[in-house]
Amino acid sequence: MGRNKNPRSQWMQRHLDDEFVQRAQRDGFRSRAAYKLLEIQEKDKIIRHGMTIIDLGAAPGGWTQVAADLIGDNGRLIALDILDMDPFAGVEIIKGDFREDAVYQQLLDVLGDSPVDLVISDMAPNISGAKSVDQPRSIYLAELCLEMAKQVLRPGGDFLVKVFQGEGFDALRRDMLQNFSKVLTRKPKASRAESKEVYLLGRDRIV
């Protein structure tokens, strides 16, 4: 009987064979996630020149890279993650866990009085493989991102967040509908078909 293949090795091989991983390497993007934001941008035009954007859970910087290019030199981008991230020209990077009060306050202090046009988050919890654990963690992170968006977004601002479909998803969407004129669900091609991952886009912040 042959030996079972190591699941980690199998995952790595699928990752290396992934179309968007290969494209990211060719195009000079830090991660395949860049194509998710690019597709949403093509459809919904959420990023414009000169905007102020907060990118939560930014490392390794795929979304930061896309957003920084689109807002140009007159825009402002604050990227936050618990992990180290190589710098981008003109991007303000904060290292820390925004679930901690001190880090959250640091982000607010760096932001100052700047009105925020867009909050984006491609953040996901560390996956344990147990749906009963991972799903609540995913929803909790998305809820925290939404609370920040409520606090910092200007009237008419937008909010884009990754979330996994399952328990808590509908409640999160209802909460967003109370705070934005409309809420759209997006599933970019670069999001793996077998994944429950989708993106909720809140347009036009209601104050």
C-alpha cells in the first residue's frame, strides 16, 4: 500500500499550480489576492484617485499594492496588520492587532481628522479546520471591521470586507444594510470556487 501524501505538500502543490499565484508572480503582485480587489474595482469602481483608505489585515500587501497605485500621490493609505509587511512608498503601515485597544487607538491617532473614503479588509482568522470554530472567528473579525468603518467613514463612504458564508453571515449583512444605502455580495474569480469566502460591499455610508 502506498503512503498517503502529506496534506501540507498537496496544498502547496495546488497553490503553486494556481493560475492566480502564477499571474501574481509574473505581474509583480505580492499575493494572488490582488486580483480579487482588481475585479471588484473593475465592476464597482470603489477606488478613485486622491482617496483616503484604511486597509485592515493588509499583509503581505496585495490589496495595499493595488489601492496605492489607484489613489496616486494625492491619496492616503493606512495599512494595518499583526504581521510584518515590507514598506510601500507613501503608505503608512501600522503593525499590531487592531482587536487590542492600544493598536486601535494608534490607528485612530495616525488617521487624525482625515475623513476616510473607504475601509477594506481581506482579513481572515487562522484556520483550524473546524467550521464551528472558524466561522464565528470570521464573522467576529468582519464585525470588528464594520464597527471601525462606522466610526471613521465619511458620509457616503464605502466598506469592503471578506466574510465566510455560514452562521452569522445574514446577521452581518443586515447590520451593514442599516449603515449603508446598499450592500452587494461579490465572489471574484480569484476566490477559490470551493471556498465559502465572499466579499460584502457596503456602498454610501448612512450617518
